[in-house]
Amino acid sequence: MAAVKIAFTVKKSSRPEIPRKAIYRLSIYLRCLQRLKANGIRTVSSEALAAAVGVKSTQLRKDLTYFGQFGTRGLGYDVEQLVTLVSDVLGTTRLQPVILVGVGNLGSALLFYRGFQQEGFEIVAAFDQFPQKKQSRRFATPVLGMDQTTEIIRKHGVKMAVLTVPPEAAQAVANTLIDAGITGILNFSTITLQVPEDVMVNNVNLAIELENLSYFVQH
Amino acid sequence: MAAVKIAFTVKKSSRPEIPRKAIYRLSIYLRCLQRLKANGIRTVSSEALAAAVGVKSTQLRKDLTYFGQFGTRGLGYDVEQLVTLVSDVLGTTRLQPVILVGVGNLGSALLFYRGFQQEGFEIVAAFDQFPQKKQSRRFATPVLGMDQTTEIIRKHGVKMAVLTVPPEAAQAVANTLIDAGITGILNFSTITLQVPEDVMVNNVNLAIELENLSYFVQH
């Protein structure tokens, strides 16, 4: 590999196709770096950082080179600079607006969960078929009617949506959100969404994760 | 492949190594089959079932053959029988006991979420470092002290735990749970747990899923 003179150059253009797993690992590295920073640690070797997050140091170095050249040979990584750069790559240096659609059982639980905000995501609005009924629970987030999704998405420039509607409604709701400008969906419904190529769907299903464990604990 | 005469034989012994993704897909098939059953549909072809869940029919048939021979050529699958058999493979035909450890922000949200119970999992107890403080929120589930984990795990024969403790506590707590008999952990903390080979960990991190989307919506 050719030596790159300027440390911390983030390649923004002509970036190679980056494996999705590498992006997940960046998030894990970031959490670890934030803990180091909070503990007053200023530099960290790739070996130490890799060990702390449970990957091989070759993997860590490879993941970081997708985004430019980080660190100085023999000195390791500057923790604060790496936090800033990884946050920048992940787009979490500023609070990002997110909407939540479907204020049922799980949607309500997620509205009570303040962890998204702590990590740089603000749920600017929630939507439900019966907003009056759901609003009475007094969430910090306003619960609006489904007919207001497009307006709010455009007004706040929202790109990401948390989808917690019943499976039979999920595809139609996703279509509406995508038409309004949503390009990233965190899908909690148990159906496989059909979306255009430029839309990314991450599927999370807590019951299915437990069911998967259930299979393994028995066999 | 040799024809198997007896339909619906579930191979319990000498089962080949089954990809984890196939187990996830079984859960998705099950949800779809349950919807078909609820709608009074008695048989379904592999093509129709595959289309409904968004996989290729060859994939569906391959996944099911891991567990024996299902369906009759030309007649398709008997929906009710397939529901029963897939549930049996996944171990969700009876309510399974689960514990939750760490009643913070996310742990509380999950205790309010009733979806686990609907899918066959009962959170028999929750544990926290400060149980009195957390109990006051009046969850349906009792919140006990960390010193009671081993007793409860053994008493209820619990195999699965939902881990929602802070990252710095996660490994030590996991060790205690595993010593007491837990073999499946749904890990919401952002560290990679080190566990023995016979213990399965499924990692879920909602903020990381959003962060991952955040990367893609920007690039």
C-alpha cells in the first residue's frame, strides 16, 4: 500500500464499496473511543482498540483505511481526532431528525426510550392512525395523523424513519414515506419491505431475535 | 435427492449444521404462515409463501428441507401443520421463560413492551443494581436485585436473558448469567461479549442500526 503523508484525510469522493459490516464496526469503534475519551485517554494503539472491541487489529486497520489514513505508525491513534472523524463519516456530529410511524406497543416503548437522542438522533414526530388516542399518553414527542407524514418529512428534511406499524400496513406506509423523501428505514415489522435501490432498510425484530436464540438454546 | 415417503418428519438427530440466516428465515416464514392461518387459508404453495415473505422459492424449499420433508408435490404445504412444525423447531410451542437484566432506559422500555409475551416468551423477572428504585415504576414483572439472578435462573430453568446493562458492566453480568445456566443472550449493550462456545449471543443495538442508516442516507 502506498504511504499516505497527510494523516486523517477522509476520502469523500471515489470511495470504494464499503461492506455493511464495516459500517457497523465503525459504530462499535466509536462507542469504545468515546469511552476512552471520557476516561481521559488521548492516544490508543490499533492493537489496544481492536482488543477492546473484540476484533483483530488487522480488521480494525482495514476498516479505517476505507475512510482515509488514520493514525501515525508507532504512536497509535489520536482518540479525540478519531472520534470526530468516525462521527463525521457516520453523520452523527449533529442531531439528526428521525420520525417514528406506528405508536402501538413497541412504538410507545421506543418513544419512552431516550437512547436515540443520546446517540444523536431526535424523533421530531411520531405518526399513528389514531393520533388522539395515542397522544393522551403524553410522550415528549408529538403524535400526529398519518396524513401529516409528507408535510413533516419535507419541513424537517427527514431522511430516516423508524417503522413500527403492523405487518399488513408496513409496505403501504413505507411507500408513502419513500415518496416523501425517506431513504433509510429502521423496520420493526416482520415483513420484507420492497423498496427502490437507493433506499436502505435495516430490519430489527426483537421477538425474532429471541426466537433465534430459542432455537439455539434447545439444539 | 432421495424422495422421503413420510411427510412432515422432523429430523431431530444427526441434523446438519444449519446456517443462522436460515433460522431467521424460519421465523419470518412462521409469521407469514400465522397470518395465512388467521385468514382461514389452509394450503399454500412454496411459490406463494416465498413471494409473501420476499425470498426465492428455491431458498424456501431448501430452508425447510433442513428440518425434514414438508409438503406434498402439487398440493403445497398444509398451513396449520407447517405452523406447528416450524414452531416446534423454534421451540415456541410453549411459553418460554426469559429474564431481563438492567432496568435502565432501554430495559424499562422493553418491560413495557408486551410483544415478547405475544410471541411465546415470558419475562419471569427483571434484575437491577438498585431494584427498589426501579420497582417503583410498577412494571408487571418483578424487579429483583442482582444477587438473586442465579436463584431465579435455576428455579425457572431459564436459558435466555435479555441484557440491557451499561457496556462497562455487560461482560461481568454475562459471566454470572452463564455460570447460572443461561445459554442464549440477547445483548443490547455495545460491547462484544466473550462467551464459551456453547453460548449464543445475538446483538441488537438500536442506536447503531440508526447510525448505520445515517451513513447510507448521506453517501
